[in-house]
Amino acid sequence: MRWALPLALVAVAAPIIASADDTMPPAPYAYRQLDDPAKEAKAEALMETLRCLVCQSQSIADSDAPIAGDMRNQVRLRINAGEDPEAIRQWLIQRYGDYVSYAPRVTATTWPLFAVPAGLIVVAGAVMRRRFKRTSA
Amino acid sequence: MSEPKPQAPRWTLWLPLALFVGFVLLVAAGLMRPKDTDINSQMIGKPLPAFALRAAADGRGGLSNGDFRGKPRLLNIFASWCVPCGVEAPVLAELQRQGATIEGIAIRDHKEDLNGFLAKNGNPYERIGADDVSAVQLAIGSSGVPETFVIDGKGVIRYQHIGDIRPEEVPMMLAKLKEAES
């Protein structure tokens, strides 16, 4: 009987959840690989570094969201047509901003992420040099 | 090691604690801030990409980027399977009543489902294009349904509204349409 309430809740919620998604079949290349393994490998590498728009912390390669399937479809079709993966990434960044890409870029807002560790290494090096000098003197 | 070791000023004793408190405050502020999951389109100010979609429902033609000529229009991205889109329908009807021209793009939708949706909720759309693989949606930087874009008379994207338009947002949307006239 302990299961009765949760089960009842699921039964009530299920139609709501179900109706919040479409029933269209996935896009042609959402789950189908490209015939050319080299191109598929390229597409796969790109898809793993593109961020799903509705699932926040998944790449489009990992996500079963319909829009992620549609993005995979578009990536595979474009790769198959000979487009450069980085050009596809730029096309998406032009539309969704840096959000959509997991590949870090050095920009006006992100440069401290790269500069601070480098700065810390320099400071640590300087401190260690002074210490070693002192003990050897 | 002949010189006496220089004494650090007393206040430096408190520095680690101050840093720690500062860090806690920073984290607390981040936790308090409501989460913003909107992904804004970067296409504002840019022309609509070229597209031509077949008619998504009976009684309304398909939609192409060439249809956005002459006067500002609303472009509503929606779907019959989207619950908030049903909630938004009366608001769109009100916008239309107050003079807005509304074009629609139905995402991943079946014709029968859409016909049913329009019969139930009313049809404020001039034309409805069917976007079966979200291609146009991706091309304009939209990430969900419903979203509503303001497109000016030259086909340039001027404004993006994410989520359903609330009744109290009708005047704001009409103002955005008016703004797009210039």
C-alpha cells in the first residue's frame, strides 16, 4: 500500500507529461549514422561538444530531446554535404551565443579563466624560487 | 638570515577570514538569484534566414521569409502538443483583435492535431508553416515553444519573446510592433 500514493500521482501526471511532447517520428538523421564512417566520426565529435538547448547539461549527442535530435539531423546533413565542423559550430553560436558550444573560447568575458591559472603558476614559481634561494644561502 | 624577519601588519591576520566570508557571500548571492534558463536568440537585428515551409494546417497557406514584407508582424513559434501554447491562444486572439498580424510556425506537428488545436483554440494566424525538423527554429535561434518574434516590414528580426505571452504583456507586444514600424 505504500506504493499506492506514488503510483496514483504518476497515473495523474503521466498524461500531462506525455502531452507535453510531440509524436512526430525523429528527424531522418537524429538516430541514424552517416554511411561514410569518416564523416560520421566528424559529426560525432562535433555533436559531443554542442550543448542541448533544453536539457542544460547534456550534449546533443547524449540527449533524447526532440530538438537535440533535430540538431543532430542538421549536423549530420551538413557534414555529409562537406561543411566544416567549426563552420557549423559558428553558425550555431551566431544564433544561440556561446551557450550552445562546450568548446571553450577566449573572449572578453572568459579571458580571466585562462589568465588566472597562468598568473598563479608565475606567482607560485616566483615564491618557490625565493624560498629555495633562502634555504641554500 | 641575519636581518630580523619583517613583521606583517596586524590586519593581514584577518585577511583569510575576510576572503572566506567574501567567498561565502558570493556563493550565497549566486544561490539566491533565480535561475535564468532563457537562451536569447542572437539573431535580433538580423534578417530572417531564407525558408519556405509547406502549409501546416487546412485553410491556411504555408510560410516563407518572403511573406514578411511591408509591415511588422508577429511570428509565433508554437505546436499543438505544447501545453502553454493552448494557454497563449486567447492572448494571440486578443493581439490580433487589436491589429497585430500574426504568422505561425508549427514545430514537429501533425496536420490533424494542428487542425484540432486550431478548431479548439481559434486561429489567429495568417499563414502557418510546418517545421518538421525544427530547421527554421534553429535558424532563427529559437529554443522552445512558444516563442514570439517581432519581424519588421523589411524582414528583420527585431524582438524575441520567450514563453507564452501573458495577458498583461499585450500592450508591450503591441508597442514592440509599433517600434518595428520605424
